[in-house]
Amino acid sequence: MSERDEFELNELELKTEEEEISGDGLLLPIEVLLSSGIHIGTRMGMKAMEQFVYRIRPDGLYVLDIKQTDDRIRIAAKFISRFDPSKVVAVSSRLYGRIPVQKFCEVSRTVAVVGRFLPGRFSNPTSTDYVAPEVVIVTDPSADRQAVTEAALVGVPVITLCDTDNSLQDTDLVIPANNKGRKSLATIYWLLAQQVMRERGELSSEETLSVPIEDFETKLLEPSEEVFE
Amino acid sequence: MSERDEFELNELELKTEEEEISGDGLLLPIEVLLSSGIHIGTRMGMKAMEQFVYRIRPDGLYVLDIKQTDDRIRIAAKFISRFDPSKVVAVSSRLYGRIPVQKFCEVSRTVAVVGRFLPGRFSNPTSTDYVAPEVVIVTDPSADRQAVTEAALVGVPVITLCDTDNSLQDTDLVIPANNKGRKSLATIYWLLAQQVMRERGELSSEETLSVPIEDFETKLLEPSEEVFE
């Protein structure tokens, strides 16, 4: 990571989200979204992600523009809902993304690919675990780089959750979001599932998903049995 | 436009496209694409567009990565083909984009909105020229800013041809391309029309559009009758 990949936002004033963001028309009340941390980025800002950054905190953390995250979840859902569910594949190799992806796929009847992504999965029809998606949703383009590369290789549209430290290479549609936090991932995938169901007409635009957000969250084990990646 | 909006690519070596780009699997032979100038950007490089830049010429012109342009035309076509043609709107206010957009819409049976974009067109149902698109294709997000803003306001996915000097604000899917040249615009919209027809199954993947690219080009008038914008 060289110096030029980082951008500066010195001129942005430091504001507090609660004061400045109007929560009108968001998919969830602003307090709920903020408390899930979907807007909390990293300390590294990639240039291509600058357009989604709202401000930089005094401690150096980039904060994403929650309105744009909300907008992109809606747009992504419009796109995803146009495909046969069995041709939509959601991917997460990292631990905290697995339950959210599995729940998303269960609710939306799409295909989950979690855990280690074996090369050839999207690109080699002779692989025993071969799948031929028509659209791929990726949780973390760094951790899931192989999935992104193979989807691009076979010409499949790629939707990715992108944090401020992610590269947008081979990403077609970006959902700017904290793609590392347990609660954030649960919230993003829950909102996406709900919005896909609404776009398909399986839920009305006022109805909410019957499954609670908590079910999309990776549960923490007791400290004695905690698993570290 | 402040200094921080421009990026530097000093470390990129200067190469000639013909030597370096392998034309394998592009939608048209590499020589045809290069001669249409779809890869010729401007002297201004917006940070968010850096990911699509291939090199910077000695004269300071940014050159786009033609492979990515080709890829995004395919992805955009996959997306567009999923919508009812009558709900797909292509927009160009600037002169050189009008004929390409009109031809694209004629071939793909989608809706052309060319010339001056009156406020309210996408957002005010009482306007006499109101249209309610489900996806919008924009030729130049600067010249067509009003269309982009209104599409975002009503939550419609926006696909834009973006040059190196364009902002990606409110753009959901980018087709990186020279969106100023007469030949470039003809080529991009011709390729997009062909690819949409292929994705719909109205053309096979080997068939080419029966309408030649030249028909997508804005004709220059004799110097005596030339119209300046």
C-alpha cells in the first residue's frame, strides 16, 4: 500500500453524525443504523472509495456516508431481484460474514458460498463444487479476492460490500459499508434480504422481514471456546 | 475543481497501447476500438476514475483501460437486458450524444431523452413530458447532471458513460469511456445496443448488429452550415 493510495479529507469539517444526517426515508431509523456501525470505516482510505466518505474522525477513522449505503442497498436489491434466485451467489470467506450470508441466502433462496473459496469454483466446470452464477455478491473484496477475480473472468456482474480500505478492482456495483463488524454485516445482509423480497413483490414496501436482524448475527462463543481466525 | 481532485500516475510507465494491450476477446478488434478513440480521456483525472486509467500520455492526456470499457459494456448490457425496454431511458443533452442515443434506443426499443432535460422529467408526475424509468443510461454526468440527480432522487439505477474528468456522484454502474468524441459515442452505443440484443437473445453471441456503426455517428454538416452548441 503506497502513500498515493490514501486520500486526505482535511478540509472536511468534523461533525457529529447525529447532528448532521437527516434520517428521512432511510431503510431503518438512523439510530439503529448508526448503532450497528455500518458507517464505520477503517483508518485507511482508498481513493476510489473517497466518494462514499462522509468525514474523518479525530482518531483518524474514516466514516462512510450512511445515506449512500442506504441508496446502494436499494439499487443492489433492484438488480438482484431481476435474477433467478438460484443464479445469485453470495460469498464470504471470513468468519463474521458467514452467518449473515447464509441467512441472506436462506431468506432470499439464493446460493451461499462461505468459507474457503477454492480456485475454479466459478471458472472451472469440471470442479466438483462448480457453480455458474449470473450475479455475485461479495462480502469483502480483499478476503474474497479469488471469487471477485473468477466472477470477472467469466463476465458475471459483481456487487461488493466495500469498506474504505478496499480496492474497487473488478467491482461493478459498490455497497459502501463496514464489512468487518459482526453487527454491521448482519444489518447490511438483513436490509439487503428485505429489500430483495420487496423488489420481488414477496413483501410489500411497508412490510419488514419476519426474521429479526439478530438471527443474521454471528454469535460470539464463551471466551473459553472462542474461535480466532 | 481543487488540486486534491486530481491524481497522479507518475509511476506508470509510458507505453504504447498497440504493444501492450492484448486484444483477445474484445467486442471489436483492438484496432477498431483504438481508432474510434473510446479510450482517450481528458487532461483532468478525477480520483474515483483512477481505477479505469491505463496510462498518462506525454502530452498529459489520460488514457482509459480499453479492456475495462469492454467489460463494463458487457455488464451494463446484462443489467439493461433484464428490464422492460419501455422502462429503459437513455439520456444525452450534448449534441454528439444525441444521434448515438437515438439509434441505440431505436435498435433496442428503449426510450431516448435528448436535448435539454427539463427539471421534473423523472421526478414530477404532473410534467407533460414525465417519464418513469426503471433504469437510466446517461451519456455525460456533467452535462446530464439534472437527469442523474432526478434518477437518484427517485431511486432508479443510473448507468453512466464516465470520462476521466467526471464525478461518479450518484452513478451506480460506470462505463469508463470517452464521452465527448463523435466516433467514440457512436462506437460505445453501437456496442451497447448489440450486447443488449445478445443478452436478450435477439441476436446470438456471434451475430453482429445489422445497422453499421456509421449510422450511430452524428454527421458533420458542411462548414457553412455547421451548428455550434
